[in-house]
Amino acid sequence: MLVNIFKKLDVVDVIMGASRVCITWFLASHNKTIWNTIKFNDTDSIVVDNTKPHLQDNNNGEKHRYQLREILIEINKFSRAAPVEFFFNVNSNVLEEDLAIISNG
């Protein structure tokens, strides 16, 4: 049941939030089916454009933003296999080096 719920969450929410709640949620967050399709096109918590500076959480209620490379490294740890599909925003500037991180999963 947890896996089905985690599939509906944003990638960052699973990696940086749900997986850190308890051991049961940690194990559920490592289920391979969660990581078959990765969607970055509808998230505002990832800085996909590597030319923009990394934004820090200033505790003013703003959401922390993570560099794409950080998230791809974490996805590699969680998925145990290379994801099948990636979806990016049409305006994203994704570096080949970043995609190489995940392709070696």
C-alpha cells in the first residue's frame, strides 16, 4: 500500500521526506516500481538548469531546492536499476554528465 502511495508523490518528497520517516517507509521507498518512471517536469523543488545558483532554504516557508545532480545520485541509490522513462520540462538544460549518473544505475 505504501508503494502505491509513494508512486503518487513527487520524487523529492519520496527521497528527502518519506524515506526518512521510519524503517518501514525507508524499505517501501526502495521498491523498484516507484523508480521506473521519473517525472521532473512538474516539480518546483529541483533546479534542473545547472547555470542557476543553488538556492538555500532560508526558513521563511520557502521550499528547499535541490540540484538535479543531487537528486539523480539519490535516485541511483533508491532504484537499484536504471529507470525506464524520464520526463523533463521543455525548458530544462540537462547536462550529459547528469544523465550519465543515472544511466549507470
